[in-house]
Amino acid sequence: MSSNWNDRLRQTFGLRLAWWYAVVFVVSAAALVLITYLLLTATLRRQDRDFIQTTLVQFAAAYVGGGPNALAREIQRAEEAGLEGPLFVRTVRGRRDVLFLSTPERWRQFDPSQLAEPELSGQQSWATLSTGNEGEILEVLSARLPDGTLFQLGKSISRRAELLSRFRRALLLNVLFIVVIGIAGGAMVTHSALQPLRALTATVSSIMRTGRTSARVPVDSPGDALGDLTVLVNAMLDRIDSVVSGMRGALDNVAHDLRTPLARLRGTAEAALTSEDPAVLRSALADSLEESDRIIAMLNTLMDISEAETGTMSLRLEPVRLQDIIGETIDLYEHVAEEERVEIETRVPGTVTLHVDHR
């Protein structure tokens, strides 16, 4: 059940990671696409308006210099020169007196009276109107000349609209492609990012299944968060392995070192059982207590040594005379020396001290 829960947790985390990556990638790409579209729209609009404004200045100069006839000739020269057209050109004096009108036949259905009319000389105003011909749109600039004449020039923005429509369709395909890339990239990033976690899970599962703490997690990317986690887990496993090895060694040492005192304790007990002399029994009990104390001291010493070797002991250092330490050591192994008929002599200055944990 624990394995199923871990699988669900990992899959849920992986799905969340892939989802967030895809969302961030798609939203960022969509924002860039939208900005590109808005910039293109503004650029094309600016180009059309610059053309309309420049052409209006050109035609207005011809009109001021030679009247409607000069304006007509200027329009004809511009068309022959490949002017981007057709154009709507209209001059009005006062409110209703149309002095000049040049426009294609298909644009005559829209109402020019809807155009804004600046009141003062030098003022300009923009307007966008439908020609009524298949939805074609005109963008018109109206300007008041110094003599009070209203000069209007307009241009169809159908080419701009068609270009933007094609661009929108291309962007839609790009967005769909971006979504696919975001989902696929999220899956790939998630698979790569979760690889250290899968290796960690496999190693821990192997240790739990076999009981062997020698397995280690491979470190693929040291330095990042998951790499640091892997290094810490391996260090923890090294510590656990060291503690387990120390415990096994301590048990081996205890089993080896306790044979002699336990055998002596058993021999003393057997001798007491075969005797009815109270003095012998009392001596056997005294020897048994002495051997028990030695066994307890030996066990405590072996456990302390094991803890010190594995690094689990917290030391409390204090000054202790070296002569006392050596004397306690001799007392601990005195029975072994007696059995081997070895005489131990020491010559240690009483002033030598060491900083050790004497517990």
C-alpha cells in the first residue's frame, strides 16, 4: 500500500510539474504572439496614415496652387506613377458646397457627411467609415486649409485587414503548435526532473527489501537542490552503515571477550554445587560477584568503544591522570594476564594528564 501511495504522490507531483511548465510556456509564448500582433497592427496603421497624410499635403498643395483642375492633374500623375490606390479625394467649401470629388464608383454608397470636419485652419481629424461594398473600410483624413476649404483624403484599409487576417490564422496555427510543444516539453522536463527522485525511491526500496545498507543513490547533477538531497541521503546511508557495522563488530567483540569470564563463572558455580562447605560456597559467591562486575565493566567498555568508533558518542572531555587510566586498563585485563602467566609492570609519571571522556 505504501508503494501505491508513493506512486500516486509521484505521479501527482509529476503531473503538477508538467502542467505548470506547460501553462507558463504557453502563456509566455501567447503573450509574445499577442505583442507581435499588436505591434504589427500598429505599424501597418501608422504606415497607412503616414501615406494618407503625405498624399494629402501633396494634393492640397496642388489644389491651393491651381484649384480643382490642378488637383485632378496631380491625382492623374500620381495614379500613372503607381500610387497606392484608389483614393477618395473631396474638397468642400462651407458646409455643403462640394468643389471637387474623386472616388471609385463602388465607394459612392457611403455618406461623407459622417466624417468629422475640423473647424479651424490647420486642424486635422481621422475617421473610419464603411463603403457599403462587401464590408470595405475607408480611413479618411480631414484637414481645414488656410482659405477655409475642407480637404478630405481617404484610402481603403482592405489590404491591411487581409494581411492581418492571414497573420491571425498563422498565429492560431503557431499557438496550437506552441501548446503541443508546451505539453511535450512539460512531460520531458518532468521526466528529467523526477529522475533523481526515482533513483532515490529505488535505492530506499532496495534497502527496505534486502536489508543491505550498502546501496547508494547515483548523483547525476551535484550542486542543485535534488543533487544536494541525494548527497545528504548518501551521507545518511554511510552513517547508518557505519553504525550497523560498529554494532556488528561490538557484538562480535562481546561474544569473543565474554567466553573466558563466563566460563570461569560457570566453573565457580559448578564447584559450589559439588561442595557443602559453607566457606567454599561463600568464596564461590564472592568469585561470582567479582566475575559479574568484570563482565559488566567489559560490556560497558565495549559499548563505549563501539559508540566512539561509529561517531554516535557525544564526548565530555575532562582532565584525567594517565596513571589512573592505565591502572584501570590493567585491572580490566588482569585475569587474562593471570591465565597466560604474564606479569604486568608500569612506570608512568603521576603528573601526566590527558583530556579524555572518563565516563
